[in-house]
Amino acid sequence: MAILIDTNIIIELVRDGGEDIRNYINPKKELIYISYVTLAEIQSFAIKLEWGVTRLLKLQNLLDNMEVIGIEEPTILNAYVEIDTFSQGKNQNIRSKLSQNMGKNDLWIAATASVLEITLITTDKDFDHLNGVFLDVFFIPKELITLLRA
């Protein structure tokens, strides 16, 4: 089964110890997807933090082995609307007692995982309220990431 990874996972994969993290999140060497939004976020992140040649090459090597999914598909747009309205407690189809504001990029990433029907792997708790409703979320605590990098 394929997985979709969040931007924060890519950042961890580029850091030292990324191979142990990759083996943990993807032990069966499944196809890894990322959202086009994740691609934009990681490229912007690398520029803002002035990543050097070594990190940029490592990033490019990672990206070369991932499938980028665009957001222009109508099904992803529809999922975005459903997830956004659900997160705000305004979805007429699926009621939620909890309202949780999400960043717009996270909404696109969640919508992509939802439409592809694959697990989203993240270190971000902002997706928790969607787990089991729109998609499956595999949350990795930052403490575990630290242990895997050691």
C-alpha cells in the first residue's frame, strides 16, 4: 500500500539519520506520494533556510523517488471543501462537535490523502480530528523522530 507524507516528514528525511526514519515509516518500500503543496512548501523551506548543496541534493534524490500529486483534480477540490467545512463544524453531510482550524496547505494535503485513500504520515497533530473520518493518519511523535535519528 502507498503512503502520503507530510512536509515535516520530508524535512526529517533530509536531516542526518533520515534513512532510519525512512525505514520506520516505509519498511516495505511502498510507493511514497506527496502533494504538490508539499513540494511547494519544502522548496520554499529550503530557500528560506538557505540549505547548502548537500541538503539540496539529498532533497532532490528523495523527491526523485516520490510521486507528486497535483491538486487540480475535481475530486481533490471536493475533498478539500468537505474537510474544511467539517473542520469548522459547518459540514452538512458529516457533523462534528469539534471545530479545529487548519492551515490551507494542510487542507490540501489531507484532501489528497483522502482522495487517494492512503495513509498520511506526519508529526503534526493538526490532522488528528480527520483520522478515521476522511483518512487514516499515522502520527509520529517528535520524540520518536529524535530517537530514530540517534
